[in-house]
Amino acid sequence: MIGCRALLVAVVLGVLAAPVDGAEPAVVRAEPGTLEHYLASRLLVTNPRDAAFLEDVVEAVRSGDLPESLVRGTCEWAAVRSIRHGVRYPFPSFRKAIEIKAKRLGVKL
């Protein structure tokens, strides 16, 4: 069994950090404080396909097709839902919900 100190050191060094589905971690190149950075960090984006979807969502917000409040609210809902349901990766819930909401507004993502 791993001792508490060893576990803490492993977590701090990132030894135990593993991407979901064996995928390489996505590199989200966004400035801190931007919507894209907020979404990627809150939703634990782990692969390039998910990062590309977030770029599409952010672009829809920039173009005025999707309200930023709707996107941020959906992100928070997905993050809280994942905690309540013990899910490690909140992105799939966000994606499904935002696709449904965008479709209702006539926005294709």
C-alpha cells in the first residue's frame, strides 16, 4: 500500500495523472482568463477532439450565436453533475447538453 507522503508526492509530480481512454492530453492553447481556458480546465479536456469542440463552442459565443452565460452555466452544471454522480470526466455531459441547447437556438456545432 502506498503511504500518504508517497501518494502526495506522486500526485504533485503528476505520476498518477493519466488521460481518459488512453488518449494523449490535449494541449489547449488559451490565455488564462479566457472562456476557452475556463471551459478546458473546468471540463478536464483530455483529447484533441474535445479541444476542437470547445473551440467551436467558443467561436459560436464570439460570433454571437450562443450566449456566453448559457455556455458557462452548462459547464458548471456538467462539472457539478460529475461530482454528484462520481464521474471523473464531465466533458461528455457538457457536450451533449450544449448540443441540445444549441440545436434549440438553431446553432450547428
